[in-house]
Amino acid sequence: MTELGSVAWPPAPIKTERLVLREPEARDRAAAIELLASPEVGTYLGGPQPRDELERAMPGVPSRRPGRFIVDLDGAMIGQITLYRETGHLRQAAGRAELGYLFLPEAWGCGYAAEACGAALDWFADAFPNEQVVLATQTANVRSMRLATKLGFTEVERYEAYGAEQWFGMWSPATPSD
């Protein structure tokens, strides 16, 4: 997140039943390049990034920016989750935290994204009580739409951007009942 306030970053690794959410390490560089260069991953993101440009530009340790979690399965990166304050590309989000996720195609369909994003949202709810999270995805990205619903995001609006219909949703942490 751009502004973490008093929340220490990085947090201790977050462990789920099968995964670990942790900060990036040097061993993640090749998988990070593969993720961003993947035609399948880039389908709804304007296309894959050129591998040669990624090789030149990617630092030895992928960005350790606050709010970025590497999703680790058995010691290997299979994806990444980001929770950043929206910085201007979504007028609807203005200053709210936005959830983003990218997973390598070989990790699709195994429930890893739901498990990892759920853990990241739980961490966020503990770190920032009562704060909402937003998410935007193309409506054509059926997998992402399904994941957003599974995570508890509710649709706020649909709009046109980047030459496609977009879905904008909001998530609120559960409030404990008295």
C-alpha cells in the first residue's frame, strides 16, 4: 500500500493450509518474469510484456513494495497479490485499497487464488479495521469475476475502459456480531 501508516511492512509470512504469502526474494525473479510475459496472464491486461524488456528491467529481487505478497507453494512462486491504495487509474477507487492478483497458468483451477487472496484480505482487515477494498476486472475475465464473488466482493458498477466492459466491486470486512 502506498500509505501503510503504523503498520509494519513486511508482515511475518502469512501461512494458509497450502501456501505462504511473503515478500519477494531473489529466487522469484524468473517466475515473476514468466508471470508478466505469459500470454494467458496478459489476456485481460493489455497483453503480455516483452520478455526481453522484462529481463533487462527486472531487478535481482522483484519489487518489495509495501502491499505486494508473493504466493509461494512448496518454496516456489506461483503468483502475486497486491494491496495498494488506488493512485489514479480508477476514479471510482479514489484513495481506497485495491486488490490485485496474478497467478501462473499452471496454478489456475486449484483454488490457490481464493486461498491466497482470502488470507491477504484477512491480514488487511486486521491491519486496517473497517476499511473497504476495491477490485476491478474485465467482465470477459470469467475466472476473475468468479473469484471476486467467492471472496465476497459485491458489484458497485460496470463501465467501459481500455476498450472493454469493466466490473468494479467492493469488499468490506465482516463486523463481529455482539
